Amino acid sequence: MKPKKLTIFNDPIYGFIRIPSDLIFDLIAHPYFQRLRRISQMGLSYMVYPGAHHTRFHHALGSMYLMQKSIRVLRFKGVAISEAEEKGLLGAILLHDIGHGPFSHAMEHSIVNGVSHEQISLQFMQELNKVFNGELDEAISIFTRKHPKRFLNQLVSSQLDMDRLDYLKRDSFYTGVSEGNTNADRLITMLNVVDSGNLVVEEKGIYSVEKFLMARRFMYWQVYLHKTGVVAEQILISILKRARFLIKNGRQLHGSNSLLFFLQNDINRDRFDAQVLERFSKLDDIDILSAVKNWQEEDDKVLSTLCKMLINRKLLHIKVKKEPIKKGKLTRRKEKVAKMFGLSTEDEISYFIFTGEIENRAYNQESQNIHILRKNGKIVDVAKLSDHLNITALSKTVTKYYICYPKDAV
Amino acid sequence: MKPKKLTIFNDPIYGFIRIPSDLIFDLIAHPYFQRLRRISQMGLSYMVYPGAHHTRFHHALGSMYLMQKSIRVLRFKGVAISEAEEKGLLGAILLHDIGHGPFSHAMEHSIVNGVSHEQISLQFMQELNKVFNGELDEAISIFTRKHPKRFLNQLVSSQLDMDRLDYLKRDSFYTGVSEGNTNADRLITMLNVVDSGNLVVEEKGIYSVEKFLMARRFMYWQVYLHKTGVVAEQILISILKRARFLIKNGRQLHGSNSLLFFLQNDINRDRFDAQVLERFSKLDDIDILSAVKNWQEEDDKVLSTLCKMLINRKLLHIKVKKEPIKKGKLTRRKEKVAKMFGLSTEDEISYFIFTGEIENRAYNQESQNIHILRKNGKIVDVAKLSDHLNITALSKTVTKYYICYPKDAV
Amino acid sequence: MKPKKLTIFNDPIYGFIRIPSDLIFDLIAHPYFQRLRRISQMGLSYMVYPGAHHTRFHHALGSMYLMQKSIRVLRFKGVAISEAEEKGLLGAILLHDIGHGPFSHAMEHSIVNGVSHEQISLQFMQELNKVFNGELDEAISIFTRKHPKRFLNQLVSSQLDMDRLDYLKRDSFYTGVSEGNTNADRLITMLNVVDSGNLVVEEKGIYSVEKFLMARRFMYWQVYLHKTGVVAEQILISILKRARFLIKNGRQLHGSNSLLFFLQNDINRDRFDAQVLERFSKLDDIDILSAVKNWQEEDDKVLSTLCKMLINRKLLHIKVKKEPIKKGKLTRRKEKVAKMFGLSTEDEISYFIFTGEIENRAYNQESQNIHILRKNGKIVDVAKLSDHLNITALSKTVTKYYICYPKDAV
Amino acid sequence: MKPKKLTIFNDPIYGFIRIPSDLIFDLIAHPYFQRLRRISQMGLSYMVYPGAHHTRFHHALGSMYLMQKSIRVLRFKGVAISEAEEKGLLGAILLHDIGHGPFSHAMEHSIVNGVSHEQISLQFMQELNKVFNGELDEAISIFTRKHPKRFLNQLVSSQLDMDRLDYLKRDSFYTGVSEGNTNADRLITMLNVVDSGNLVVEEKGIYSVEKFLMARRFMYWQVYLHKTGVVAEQILISILKRARFLIKNGRQLHGSNSLLFFLQNDINRDRFDAQVLERFSKLDDIDILSAVKNWQEEDDKVLSTLCKMLINRKLLHIKVKKEPIKKGKLTRRKEKVAKMFGLSTEDEISYFIFTGEIENRAYNQESQNIHILRKNGKIVDVAKLSDHLNITALSKTVTKYYICYPKDAV
């Protein structure tokens, strides 16, 4: 198991991340994985939080680091984890997000309709498994939640997995929103595995779990769903939608081959084959951002206006409400907007005035629950154990409503 | 002075950065400044330190924050700083790096030959001064070191200015190289101004100054001049040089209009007028990186090979020595390289095997010195005061020599 | 206002704490305040958290630092705070805890029966006000909540005051229980004052307030009410109770004059005059701990056994339950204990086997509420505004029950 | 090896410190080790740095944590360390400072003349080895530097041992003097063992070693030898000296039995037997501080005055110079002092006016050197390798001179 190459990554959060094996070393060196260096973890959030430029590359390394820690803790408590299973866990967590495209959320609404990043991750893993002669079999089994030892699957994907532990900590760190920080070390220290093969948290960790769920909720409202981030993302979705519309109507647009491929074709789940995957593997933030920069000069008023908004951060105004937006309000504003930008159709205007919803649920009681191992040996859902109603309260979905329009259109 | 807009930036380092005035708010909102969001502070260093994706935008805000702190400390000590001077200081430090292009160091060797970023910063400031009706007069006077109160100039530009205090701290933070961290707060607390109008550090701060110089030296060798970062940068320089060569020879290359403009034209100091500035203001990391990505598909072997190296991080091998590289050694390797990549001319081969130098000096005794105010009221250069030879030792320039070649050409 | 002395304290949390005036400097230098250097902030918690040795001295400085920050923020928002009011605020917060005795919670149950530390703080402040010729008038008016500008009182004492902001952060920092950390900077940034003169938090700070209340609740269960800390404190209470009993029965015990004074006399609210205050001002952790150390050698079995337990950290066993402890269970154990330690009376045995309660409420809806200023200008209680039931849930008092007994008595 | 008890300590610096075995658990629980909870790591430095209340208990745990890390790194690199050797390393580092008395430096000048804390540590270890049936044989062999595998000894005691790595980091952390922080993680990562069995640092760690030496030097001048700390310590030495003098002259002084034993007897190296050790094991900060508190009320003018100075932090004035203090200066002042305090003899006066020296050397080239493993396999002293003169400069001893006298005696 001793790797030939002793490689170390500096990480401002964990200090040093050591590469545990040659396989991991080679996976990281592969162009598929190197591409993650050019995919921002938090999309356009840097427009609100100027430090939020960290990448999915870094997050993948961080998640792997926490997985190494979990393995050490569980083994220390006597949980059997074989070398093969360890390899599987590390491979699965390292590659769990490799299917993310640039500005993933915006993409899903505009370019790779209905193809989830998990599916694409799986395709990448299968492709890499060919390159590495089946060395990822176990990792794939874990990633697809098919491993008979359930806790392995749960370490990679559940409501308390290494993915979440790292991204909350990392996003909190780079944005400077310290409220989102969680004590991953303590949570990992409290992990255990019970006879059923399920991952549990020991009872004394109950407040840390609550704290973790609260931190996650905090990050959603304060960061991931920050209104300025939401409006920036909506503008990017509109840009891609408009570009696709123009191309369909015969307009030539500048752009990288990879981006144009996805704009010209309707790629859905069924069409996402190895060739599409290869195209997809060339796509990153650079393709999107350089297109947006170039399209500022396009003739199409809608497209160029939206692109300038994004590049110069002169975004639409956004209001967030607890009640759905009343439709009546918009009519007069729309006229103004039509004049402001010289737009003619209702469809064009709808790029500049629109409504939407954001929602969040801190804890899902229905699947991949967090289980607590009580001192008496019984296992209960965290929502049942917490004193009073805290986590039950966190289990309801909260929905908010927003409206966007140009600042001067009031 | 009370601003209409109470804006705050989250900063993982300082907590919150408050925007002190409407002028600063409007400067930040200007497209010239927003462009800095797309210019990485550390260029290609993220290939070594995966966290190093912070931007010049963030550094400019951080420097301004430290300037606010310095102003508070100096006023507390009875140093007179008028509101106009405060405005000048904040404007000057906010805009001090606005002239940086993408991958600045590489650019200076390939695109804007012999035009320093300071000069371009000044031109941006003059342009903005027109927009803001002369509100930047004082800032320009300070930035150009012409202000009669010398300490104002020194706070913006000297061997212990707010620029350096922020970038060392920030680069250390984002890379995770904690040795580079400096106690900016203590250094600022020790600042004072003497009768001559010069900025000094009070004697009890002497060890902090030494510590700061050591940290800077550390960052140079460990980070800024890290051998992998050096080779990545050299490859980028080579790419731009090759692209320019091909264009000169009539080849059509893909690229943004702004980038192509600088590749097609020989811009030097004299030709850098308002129109060139406008072109320059459109240029950022995206233009460079999207070109490199596209050029991977170019026919020219040299260009496409170099671009693939950079994108897939399959860099050339680099060796760093204390002695100059002996020329004899290279001949046999060159033949191998010619075969490997199918190259025909000596010139082409020199893109893949080359030598160079890196150098660093922790403290420059000859200009913009750091002065210590002794308890007896005398002022001495920090190099004179430190016990024994520490800083004198740091004042020598250290040079190292490197050679780069393909891994398999040995 | 410019102080003659520029004094600075290093603080690992805030960096530097600057002493803002000569009055504050002189208050800190006074023996009454210096005494706080010998009073631990967290009593016996260091038996669980080995880093928890910080003092009330440090906490008082930290609270003052946050008050300076709040004043700056509020003034920046246009809230009028005169220099006299600033002086009052700083004096009140600096001295708010000066009445704490050593191991305050244990003392209140054994030595200064029914005299709250707030009352003693007030007496110290009145005494100091004589020394400083009335300079603390405004501080006393604020500390006693009589100042007509209500927000001044609330900054010093409410459910979101500078005291709590500092102690949560500080206790979290020194224990290493990072979940208790709060973003004091953000909370302070969100403070404002409305027409009624009340302190409010702006609506966008709602999640930070929730986070703060959660952190406080976390610290209570994980730290302040940690079972090992609870049992250590109970043993200390027992020690002082036993010592007092022995003295009443004519036994001579070693101890400092100050401690013996409080053990020999029944000091209550009415008897706490200037002379008692002077005695109290000599009392600190050293008096208690040296007595406990000495009493290990006392003849009285109960006293010496308890003292050895505390010094060697061989504490009683403690079990915490959600239900009250059933009395039946104890009888057999008591016999064993009587034998183990050679005890004869029920009363003596009760020093070694006993039950108790701990309780906590994260938010009190009934007094000193936290008010939120909505965007529409209305003011509501934080418990009303938070989505769903979070804070309402936090408003219920949670009670737990414990039993203590010697490990070997099972 | 799997311990029965999974115990964990919270550490604000490293997160969690896990107790690796039952032996370590039991050693920590022993009263000899628990005593370290009552011995401050930094003596009276809290008079300058209010956060500096951490204990030798905490430092011992921290050093053990770093040792665990080093063992992991070295094994990862293929260095053989058996389980017995691991046990020895952990025991030796855990107990390396167990022989420290309260205010160690002051004690060595007044109470345990000429008995080093290393010797006392060894005696404690031998005593514990009896209790634990020889389980500490290997630890003792390492602690006394007799182990044939030299790197084991060097990990516990050399110029780059786990002791130094932890105390610099910890003292820097608790004082808030961030300049003293060192990247222990990186240094440990760079450790290796060469054929000769010596511990070395790999060449790429050279700048980190320099940084470490600089940080240490910084801590000495800024913290350990801070002038206010020096004068406080001198006053404590004087107090103990005076107390001993008075006792010798028949005066009865209050104090704990343990303290009085050491004041009444002249304990030197030869007389430090098992019985003395037992006495010593009862002695901690509490004994000293409670004596100082009590002695404020003593009749002897010298003693009571000095004690009040220390308790109320009304210290003597101190001036630090680069040149020896000229004796002439003192005469007039002495007369004043004699009057101020009503002193009659030269000897009494010398408690209030005196001179002294402090010195520091950042790196000792003569013993226990730090060796660098060059890339070419050669081993050189760090002082030889560093560019130019940095470390050579640090190898000189710097001496400073001070004079102390009452503030009002000028």
C-alpha cells in the first residue's frame, strides 16, 4: 500500500492533505479530474462573497481527507474496514462530484436538461475504471449505494456524509461566513457502526448534529440562496437560454466547440453516451465565462444586455418575500422595461422581469436519515431524540418567493 | 462623509470590510474595478496550491481595510490626517493594482512589453478621475509619490506598505502556507510619523519587522518562486510568444478581440494611449485561459503541445540549482525532444528545453527603506539596528538557476 | 479624550485591545480589577477542558472591546452617543462582572448566601466612583438599567449584550469547543436603535441571532453543564459546606483570613457593607484552592476525602437522566459508602451520594427579549419571526436530573 | 494495543487529542501528572499577556499529540518504529516536563538550588515505573538519551523536538503573539531518519526550519524575556529569598507544609531523595501564590512590600539596555528608596534596586544540532546550508542588561 510518490497538498483548512496511494495519485493527475480545477465550487457566489473562488478540485481533496479520518476513527473503534473497502471509499469520495459541469445549477436548467451530475459522475467513474483496469469496481459499488456494507455507502452519500462535512466547512471558510463552520472533527469522532451495518452517531454527539444541521440551514439562506447570488444565476440561465434560442433560429454565435455542441444539441439522459461525455469533459467555467464576455458585443439586444449585466455586476433588482408574488404588480413595469431596452415581445421582456421560488429544508426525515446510537444501545432518528422540537422544526421545507426587475423600472 | 450605502464585504481574513464612503462604493462598482474579480492574484500558483484562487479584487479591498486601520492608529497617536488626505489614501490604495493584467508577470514578457502595471494603474486612475470630476486628485498625487507629506506616499508604496501587508497575509491564508502569515495588526500598531514627515516603526516593533521580512522571503522561495509555478508560468509565456509568432506569420488564431489586439500589435509604453487602455480594460484571465483551451486543437505542434501541457497539468520537468546550468548537458536531450514532438528547428525545440534564473532579495537597503524610531528619538535603518547580521544577511540578492525539459527526455 | 498612555493588550481572539482612555487605564490598574486576574472565568471546567484557564480579567477586557465596536457601528448608522455616554458604556461593561467571587456558582451556594454578583459589582462600582470622583455616575446609571436611553442599558445587559457575545466566543475559544463560537462581528454589524430607544437587530441578521442562541444552548449542555464539571462543582460546594459546619462546631481550620471570615460569618444581603466588601475584595481562586489543598490533611474524614477527590481529580461518578432519579435505588449503595469511607451518619453519607437537577433555556421570551427590526419598519420578537418553530422551541426550559456516587459503590 | 477507554481531550490548537493506550490513560490520571494542571506553563507572563494561563498539563498532552503525528509520518516513510518504541516515545514525551515546579525559573534560583527539572522529571519517571511495573523502561531510556536508536532520543529532546514544537505553538496561541506560531505540521512532514539513525529534516524544509528558529527567537525577546515579565519574576525570586532569610532568622511565616519544607531546608541535588520528591509532588502554583497573598500582611517591610507589588501588579520600573548598566547611577536613587519604604540596610535596599542580564541564542551550533538531508543524500548542519548568513547570525548569543527600581525613585 505504501505509495511510490509522497505527495502532499497544502490546504488552508486541514493543513496538509496526504495522497494515500498511487491509484489516488493517478486519478488526480487524470485530465478528467484536473478539469475540476477550472470549475468553481460555488458558481457565481463570488459576486456576493469575494473570497468564494475555491474549486471542486479542492473540495474533492478535502472530502477525501475527511474520509481518511473517518476510516481511522472507525477502525480504532473496532469496525472492520478492509484495504479493498478503504480503496473503494477513497475512490468513491474523490470522484463523487466529478460529473459537475460549470455553474452546475444553471447548466441543469439550460444545457444538460434532466441529466443529473450524479449520473455523469458515474459515467466518468466507469470510463476511468476502464483506464485503471477495474480498480474502481468497489468505488462504483459504493457510489451507487449497492455495497452490502451499508455504512460505506452512507459515508459517501447521506445526510451526514464526508461530502457535506467538507463543503460546509470549506464554503464557510472561503466566504468568511463563519456561522457555517462545523466541527467535522467532533462529528467524525462520534461516528460508529451498529450491527445492522448502518452508520450512526453516538448519543453524546446529538448537539453537534443539531449544530451541523443549523449551520447547513444558515449557509443555505445566507449564502447559497443569497438573493444577489440567485439573481446572478438567473441571469446566467437566461443568457444560456437566449443563446440556445438564437442558435436554433440560425444565428452564428462565438463560443468554444464544446459549449456550442451543447447549445446546438438537445442532450438528455438517453443521449448522454461516451462521445457526449468526452465533449462534456472539455467544458468548464472558462467556456461559459468567455462566451458571456464575447456575447456582450452580440447584436441581439437581449443577449448582449444580459451579458453586460453579469460581467459588470449591474444585476437586476431582486425582492424576496414570504408570500407568492402577486401578478398584477408587474404590468406597468413591463412597459417601462420594454422602452428601456427597446424590446418588442412579451417573451423578450420576460428575460428582465420574472418571478421564482427558492426553498430549503435543513433535515429530511424521509430518506438517508441521521441515526443516533443511544447509550442504552437503541437507535433512533435524530429528529426524535433532540429535546423539544428543534429538529422537527428543521424538517419542514421553507419556501420563499422572489421577483426580479431592472432597478430603474420602478 | 457618512455614506448613503452601508456596504460590507465578508472577508475570511479580517471579518468584515466596511465601505467607508460613496466615492469608494462607486469606484468599486465601476467596470474597471469589477474586472479585477476576474484577475487572479497569484496567476498559475493554484497549480501548486489549490486554494490560491483569490483575486486582485479581494486584495484591493483588503489593502484598503488595512489602510483604514493605519489611519485610525496614526490619528490616535496625534498624527494629523485631514479628510481629504484620508480620501486620497483610500483611493490610492484601492486602485494601486488596477493596472494589473491577467497573469501579469507572464504578460509583461509577452504582450505589453515594457509597460509596467504601475503605469497602467496610473492611466486607469486618471481616466476614473475624469469620470469622478477630480475626486481622485489627491489619490493620484499620493500614488505617484508626489504628495508633500511623505508618509502618505509610504503607506501606499514602500517596503512596509499596506499592499505588502495585505498580499502576504492573503496569499499565506489562501495557499495554506502559514509561515507567510504576518501580524499586520501589530506592525500597524507600531507605525508612527516623525518630524521629517516619514513613516517609521517604533523600536519595540523591530522583531516584528524582521519577522515580516522573513515571512516575505519565505513566501518567495516557497510559493511565488515555487519551481512548479515557475515552469507553468514559463509555459504560458511560451504559448503567448508562439501565438504572436504564428499570427505575425499570417496564421488565424481563435481568441477574444481584446487578446488578438494585443497579439497582433506591438504595444509599448508610447503606444499605450486611452484607446489601448480601453482594450486593456476588457482583458482578464478568461481571455487567456479560453485561448489556451482552444489552441489545444491548433495545427501548430508547438502551440497545441504547450497548451495541452498547461491545461492537463502535464508540465515540463524542472530542476533548480544554486549554480548556473552548464550548456553542454543539453545537446543530447534536444535530439530526443525533437523526435518526441516531431520538431524540426532549434527555435521550436527551445520551447521545450530552456534555462532561466529566479532571484529574490528580502530587504532592499537602497530605496524605500524601513526606518525604526529608537526610544532615544533617533531614526535608523532597520538593517542597522537588528542584532547581529540578520537583516543585513537578508539584504543580499539570492539567485537560483533552473533548467526545464520534458520528463521523458532524460 | 486622547489618553496619555497608549496601552494595548494582546488578545488571541481579537488581536489587540486598545485602552481607550486614562480612566479605563486607571480602573484596570486598581487592585479591585487586578483581582480578576486570579478569578477563573469558568471555575472548575478546566477539569474537563484543559484549556479553560482564562480569567474574568480577560473577559472584561474582551467585552469592552466589543462595546467599542458597537459604539462605532451605531454611530456610523447615525445613532447619537455622546462622549459621556461612551464613557458610561465602557465603564459599565468593564466592571459588569467585578463582583464575581472565586468559583462564583459554588460560592453562591455556600458562602455569600443570596448575595448576587450583580449586587456586589454595583457596590464595587460605587466604591470606585468615590475613588474616581464621580466619573462612574453614568456607568452606574447604565449598569443599574436606569439610563433613559434604553439601548445603553441593553448593550450592557440583555439577551444579546456584549457580555454574552464575549463570553461565548471566549469560552468556546479556550475550551476548543468550536461549536460555541459566534460571529460577534456580524451580530454587532446588524445592531441598530429605533425611535423607542430600544436596541434591535436588523432583519437580515435573523439567522445570526438564531445561530447565536443555538451556540449558547450548545455551550450550556456541552460545557457549562458538562456532567464532570457539575460533579466537580458539587464537590467544591460540599467542601465549603463541610468546612463551615466544622468551624461552627469549634474546629480550627487553616485558611486565609478572608476565606475564614466568610466561613465563620453568615453574610447575607443586609450585612454586605463596605467592610465586608473590603474582605471580599481579597478573596480569589487562590484562597479556595489553597484551602482545599491544605484540608486534604484534616482529620475530618468527610472533608479530607472530598478535598483529595478534587485535587487528584478522582471525582464521584455521575449519571444524567431525562427523568427524576428514583429514590429507592440509593439505599443499598449508601451502606456500601458508609463502609468505604468509615462514615456513621446519614448526613455524612449525603456528601457522597446525592441527586440534583440542571436546567437550561436558550431563549427567554419573557424579559430582555431580542427584537428584530423588519424591513417594513415594524419591530417583532425574534421568537415570532423565525421560520417555523425554531426559537419557540428554544424558549422552553429543559431540565435534566443527575445522581452522584462513588465509582466503587455499585 | 486497543485501549479500553476511548478518551479524548479538546484542544483549541489541534482539535482533539486522543489517548492512545491504557498506560497513557493511567499515567495522566496519576496525581503526579494531575498536579501539572496547577502549574502554569508560562509563570508570571500572564501579567503581560492576559491569556497566558495554560498549564504544563496541556503542553504535555500537546507534545504527545505531535509525537503521534511524527510516528505516523516516519512509519509512512518506511522508518521502523516498533510498538515498544512507540510506547517509549509517548511515555517519554508525556512525562518530559513532569519535574517542573511552580514558577520553575524562579524556583531554581531560590528553592531547589541547582536541581534541574530534568533530574526531577527522571525521578518522577522512575517512581512511576515502579507503580507501573517497568512499563516505562523504554521511556526512561529515551528520556535519558541512552536509546541506541538516536532519533528516538532526538524526537524527545533536541533543537527540533516535539517539546519545542508544541510549546512555541501553544505559547504563541495563548498569548496571542501570532508571530511565534510555527507550522509544526510541515516540519513534522519533513522529518526523516538516515542510516546513522539520526533525525534529519529534508532539504525542502530548510526555510521552515529557519522560520522556526526565527519564531523561537521572536518569542524569547517579545514574550519569555519581556521586561515586565522579567521584573515580575525577579520580584518573586526576591520574595522567596526574603522569606527564606526570615525563616532562617527564626520568623514564623504562614505557608503550606510543602512550601515551608523547602524554605526551611537547603535542598540540593544530593538531598533530593524519594521523600523530598514526595514533598515536591505536593507543590504547585497555589502554594506560592497563597503564600504571597498572605505575606502581604507580614510585619517585615521588605516582604510585605514585595508581595503587595506582585499581587496588585504595581511592579518595579525596569529599563533594558544593550550595554551593561553603569554602577554609579544607582547611589542617589538608593537613598530615595530607603526613605520611601523605611529601609535601613544596603541589603534591604537591594531588593528594590538591582541590575541583571537576559540573554538568548536562537540556534546552538554546538550540540543537538538540526541536520538537513540534502537531495544528494549528504547531511549538513542547518547553519551551513541556509543561504548567506541567516542562521549563522542566529547562532550568536545576544545579551541585554536591565536595571530595576521603584517608579517614584527617579
